[in-house]
Amino acid sequence: MLSCSCFHRLGAGAGVKQDRTLNYAAGFLDSARNDSYEMGNLFMRRAAVFYWLIVIAAIAIAAAFHFDDTVRNFIAQHQSRAMRNFMRYVSLFSDWPEHFALGLILAGVAWWCGNKKWTRIFLSMLMALAIAGVIGRGIQIATGRARPSVRTEEVGNRFSAKYNAFPSGHVAASTAFFGVLVFARRRIGLACLPIPFLIGFSRMYLGAHYLSDVVCAAVLGILCALIVARVMLTEDQTSNIGHRKSMWRRG
């Protein structure tokens, strides 16, 4: 009787362990399927967003070139000394060196506080800023488009940034810089978006750029921000999936 009872207990214990193993395997497969489904949905959503961004950008660029002269003439007819002085200050403190200095300060503060996530975000903003600046400068040299306030025949050196208009370096830098912040922390980034808009308007108000210069620079900045932020957001998504797996295993 004792031996039968022992065998019965051993058999019951083995059955419980087998059931636990099967449940664990089934749960792991379900978790893997859910993660694959989530990653598939994330890819489809990002592909759809990227497609619509291309369509919207193409429409905006075409409209900008069409209304270049109209907008320039309208702004020229509505000038005021106070507004012009204000726009000068906006343009003076909104070029890429000011954005770069701000990014370095923010990254340094985040690193000093031990916040790795925000340090990575600020460094990504600086990376997008640099990429947009290099590409934008190359396009300026290649196109050689004169500014609205400068006659084409007066352009003696097409390599000088003083005469190049297309695209706007101020707007490209600012849009790329704050665009990463939009992709990383949407609420904070959207609150900062009026800054690139104000910079773009100031450049047109001062006669430094056409509407198409500003719009194309904004598109360039968004693309640079999207490329940089894609790597960062992918890492965040992977870490979130890993966190859910560890929580499930603990449960």
C-alpha cells in the first residue's frame, strides 16, 4: 500500500510538471504570435504614414512653387518696421549653431542627471540637425538659386551661403531638430513645432527665401528626423516587447 501510494504521488507530480511545461510552451507561443502581430501592425502603420507623408510633401512642394511670387508680393506689401526688427532677431538666433548649442546643453544636462533615454533623444536631435545641414548645403550649392532680395546676375560666388536660397538652412535645421522630438515625445515635440514655423515665416518676411525654399527645407528636415527617429523608436519598441515578456514570465 505504501509503495502504491508513493508511485501514485510520483505520477501525479510528474503530471503536474508536464502540464506546467505544456502551459508554459503554449503561453510562449501565444506571446511570440502576439509580438509578431504587433510588429507587423507597427510596420504597416509606419509604411502607411510614410506613404501619406510622401503624397502630402509632393502636393505641398508643388503648391509652394506655384505661389512663390504671390506670397513674396503679399509680404512685400505688408511690411512694418517693428515686425521687421522682430523677424531679424528671430532669424539671428535660429540658425543651426544656436540649435546645436541648445542640443549640446540639453544632452549634457540629461547625461549629468543619469537619464539615458533623454540623452539618446537629444543626441538624436543633434544627429538629425547635422544630416539636414549637410544635405541642405549640398543642395544649395548644386542648385545655385538666388535669394528673392538678390538678383541672379549679382551672384558672384555660388558657393557663398549669402546668396544661396534653396532650401532654407534655418528651416531645415530647426525642423530636423524638433522633428525628432515629435517622433520621440509627441506632446512635447508638438508644443515646439511653432518654432520652425516662426523661423520659416521670418525668413520669407526678410526676403531671404521664397515659400518653396521654406517648404522644401521643412520636408528635408522631416525626412532627416524620420530616419534618425526610426532607429530610436525601433529600439524603444523592442525594449517594450522584452519588458512585456519578462512580466509574463514572472506571472
